Amino acid sequence: MKNLVVALFFVLSCVVSAQYLTRWGYDPYAYLTSTQGMSEMIEARAPHKSNRMFGTLVNRFILKNQDSRIENLEIEIQKLKACTCTIPTITMASVSKIPTSCGDLQQMGHTKNGLYSVMGSKQVETVYCDFTKPFGAADFQVLIGSVGVKSVATNFYVQKHTKFSRRNTPIPFEVETVNNGGAMDLASGKFTAPVKGTYFFTFAGHASFPSSFTQVEILSIDFYRNGNKVGTAEVGEFHSANNQLCPLTLQSSQNLQAGDQVWLQIETVSSGVELYDDSRHLTHFSGFLLEEDFS
């Protein structure tokens, strides 16, 4: 086989060389006489038997390769037609729910390692999923932390600009600085939780005392949730100057259900004492949703 290839290469080289010599103007038969040269030139330039054999051999080789390729292609087509392969499908049941773990994500078709958001027991959490590890392995799912997702933006900051001293009545407010979500009703003084979660509230105000020499004057403000007292801020003065102002504050974190209400109201107030305010806005009440509970 090796000798045949060498022989074919040699013959092909000779044919190509002769073609290029003729193209460049070199005539190997120019030394012959006109008559003799013409006849020998015609005879010499006529296709040689070896050239015809070489061309036939090459054509057969090309045709044979083409037939082989066509035959292989037909075989592959038949294999594809006979294939009983099935394409994995993802059912609607596997994607209709919110994923709670890397295992759920894997069932949905996720295969790339990385950070994902899943629903935890109460909050949305960020986890790292390593899908190269077997399901249930200790490092298959690693908790990174809570995402802090909130379905409703909830925060408020309100103020007063008038005095107030009525007992057992929710304290109303007159100035709305922020009320995202509209959960705080200024006229009633009540905040209504829009969603289940943990909320933070803070209150600051000033009590105004008259001059006193015989007894302690008191102002106490209670924090209520659904009609139940959950905290108190109180301030008292003895032998005070007239219209003396004393600050009082209250802070509270509360786990609320959607629809729960919180408010502030005066529990105890001595004669002449009041929750003081004017154009300086000395009384403040604010709150916001810390974490929403999706359980």
C-alpha cells in the first residue's frame, strides 16, 4: 500500500510539472522540424495511456469515498429513526411551588452551583447549593442568611403640634412626615399591621408640669396592642417650676399578626400636667416592619 501511494504521488508530480512548463512557454518539441515536429508534438501531447489510467484510478477512489460517506450517513439516519430516547420533562407540580431547599431547586432542573433564594421557615433565605454533592450531604446546602424580603413597604413617622391630656384615649397626631404603606391612621392614632411579622416602634414626648411644692406630679403613657397594655413610659416631678418640660420615651418590638393594632394613650395624668407640644413638634411616634413572617 505504501509503494502504491508513492507511485501515485510520483506520476501526479510529473503530470503537474509538464502542465506548468507548457504554461510558462517552454516547448520540449521545438528542436524538431516543422513536419516531423508537428506530428511528434501531436503524438506527444495526446493523452498518454498511463495518464488515462491514473485519472481513472483517482476517479474511482473519489467515487468510492463518496459512496462510503453516503452509506455511513444513511446508517446514522436509520439509527436516529429507530432511537427510543426520551427527553426528561419538568412537571408543573415541581415548579409551581416556591422552593424551600436546594433539593427542590435540583428537582426543578437547576444544576449549577451557586447562591439561591429559598423560602425558609419564616423568611426568605439565601443558601449555597453544591449540586456536585449527594443529596442530604452536610455541604449540599449551606445557609448564608436571611434576605429581608418584604411584600409590603411599611414605615411611618408622625408628630404632634398641639397639647393633649385626655386619659384612656388613643393619642392622635397631626403631622405626617412618612407613612409608606398607609398603615398609620393619624386621626385615630392607631397603627394597623398590614402583614404578619416583627415590628419596631419608638415614641418620644415632653410632659409639661405646673409649679408644685406639696406632691409629685405624674404623666404616664401606655403602649397598647389590641387593647392590651404592653409597655409604659412615665415621668414625675416634685417642686417643679411652672411649665417645666420633662422628656419621656418608649421603645418596643412586637410580633404582630396581619390586622393587629397598636397605639399610645395616657394612663395617668396629674392635675395641670399635659403632653406638651407646639410648632416645634416635640412629640414623635414612628415604626417600621423589621422582618416579615411568611409562615
